[in-house]
Amino acid sequence: MATADSRGLSVDVSSLTGLHWLGIVAAVVSAAVHLLLGVRMLPSAMGVSFVLAGLGFLGAVALVLLDYRRRAVYAVGIPFTLVQILLWYYVNFVSLGKSFPADVGTLGAVDKLAQVVLVGVLIALLR
């Protein structure tokens, strides 16, 4: 099994299960939504935060593919993703007073579905 060690970094997909791939797809979907929205909002602070969140999801996917401290990535990924969900709800429906679920929008729905799936996958992988 090739892993990220002193021999250099190499991708190790042989140990990935269907559950891993579901998590990877969910993380990439969330990353894509964050990067798309973030780039649209640049150079605002919100745009920067969205781009950083998207890059965070992609970085985590890279670490999993490299088999680098996967359990730590799963453990950090759970609160990272839960905070994203809570902030999204707070910003949109508490601060801005939008109506839930009427004002969720397509990208919001796709992103939050991907994030809920991701949290479930990460919890399952940690067990």
C-alpha cells in the first residue's frame, strides 16, 4: 500500500471503500459550490471565506487520497462541516430573515445535502 511517508507522496485508492468515495464526492460537491459562490463574491470577506472553505474541502480530499492521517481528517471534518451548516442557517435565516425552506435555493440545497451526507460518512468512517 502506497502512503504519504518518507518515500514521498503518492495516491492510495486501494484502501478506499464505497463509503470513502461517497464522502469524497460529497466533499467535492460542497467545495465546488463554495468556490463558485466565493469567486462571485470576491473580494469581499464573505467571498474569501467561501473560497477558503472550498479549498479546505479539497485539501481534505487530497489528504484522504494520499492516505495521510485519515482518521484525523475525518475527526476534523465533522465539526468543520457542521459549523458550515450552522453558519449557513444563521446567516441566511436568522440574520437575513429569509424563509426556511422556501428561500433555500438550488445551490444551497445541493450544498447542504452534500454536507449532511458528508457528516454522516465521516461519522461512519470514524467508527
